[in-house]
Amino acid sequence: MATNVTAIPATIYMDPIMDTAIAAIPLWFWVFILFGVIIVASNFWWLYKRIKMAPVLGYLDALKAGQPQTLYLGKNRAFMIKYLEYIDSVLSYKKIEEVSKWLVQSPKSVGRLGGLSTLIVRDNYDYSVDPISEIAICKLAERWNKKHSEDDPMNCYNDFERLRREGKLEDEYPKGVLIPMYNIYDPSLIQKYLPSGRSAGTFGSHLTQKAREMRQDKTQEKWYEKYIPVGIALSVSLIMLILSFMYASGGF
């Protein structure tokens, strides 16, 4: 019985290694798939790292701009590093639609972290955080309530302000309140001694109307728009894989 054998044209060069068939598919095709998988996996890996590092990316922005970095504390106990502009003792966002502002009143609220000046702000108060003063107020309330828990307790901001205005705190502690050199700072302890209605958004309330108008005119970025570059890369890779498979299998 005669067997039909298709001869390889003389113009086609067969590499002894890369054209070796593995599962009826040349080795070069498997190498191409391997490189494609590596490229796709590395893109997803860097995307994963970018998402995980998002809370601290403000440090790089502050470093580039020569501005202080800001540690942002939320009432939901979320923590992130943000880049806020510091102008005339006021911290604010560069984008006009972000209306929150914070007043930096005390130089003791400025520290150093990672080689940069660092401030701490919270979303429900329009002053920068002064950890030393907050620890002192909490210690003062704790010691005051040990003596006056029945007759004149200090349980909220109004109690603290009244006792301070009446001079009772100065009379009780004329030399101030001594606190340990090292403390575990809990930003939630001071919450009940902060005045109400003083959120960071209220501080920038005069920009609220303008910001709302800008939000209406500005097209919000959809969630899928962030992944368009990755989608394009995956689509091109898939097309190349299909064309390579068709070429290897004699499809065209």
C-alpha cells in the first residue's frame, strides 16, 4: 500500500529543537504559551500589589511634592496615608470636589515618619490630631472621674468645656497633668470629648455647592475603566495564542 508523504518545502527551515513535536504541537508553541502565561501572571501580580499598597501610596505623592504626608483615621478604624496640600495652616485636597479641610493649630501635632513631616487627621473633626494633648485630656478625665464621678463627672465635651471655663480643672491640677513618657495611643478614646458638628466636611462647607455642581458635570469613572489596559493585553495575548495554534495545526 502506498503511503502519501507530504514533503517539506526546501525554503522552510526546521529547527532540530524548537520544532520538536510535543503532543503533536511544536516546542516553540509551548514556549510561546509559557511566556504568555508569565506575562499575564506578572500583570495580575503587580495589579494585586498595587491594590494592597493603595493605602500608603500617598507617601510617594508627598515625597515627590515635598509636602507633609497625612495619616488619615476614619471612624470605621480605616487607616491610610494621604497627600494633602498644606497652605496657611490648612490641610486640604488638591481636587476641588473634595471639600474636607483641617486646621493645623498646634506645632506639636506635626511629627516625623519615613523622613517626612507627618500630620494626623480624622474624618469627624476639622483640626489635626495632637496625640499628646489627646492623651492628656483622657488622663485628666480619668483622674477627675475617680474623685468626682458622683458629684461632678466629666463624660463628654460639654462637661470638659464647662469645668475648664469655671476654672475647676486649673484649681484641681495647677501644674497640669503628668502622663507617662511612653503611651499606647488609642485615637478612639478622645471621641467623646470632641465637640459635635465639627467634621472635616463642615470646615469646607462653603465649597460644597460648587463641588456638587462639578460632580454633576464630571463623568464618573466606571469601575471597569480601570481594567481596560489589562483587558487589552489579555485580548492581544489570546489572539496571538489562537493565531499561533492555527498556524501550528495548519489552519492557514
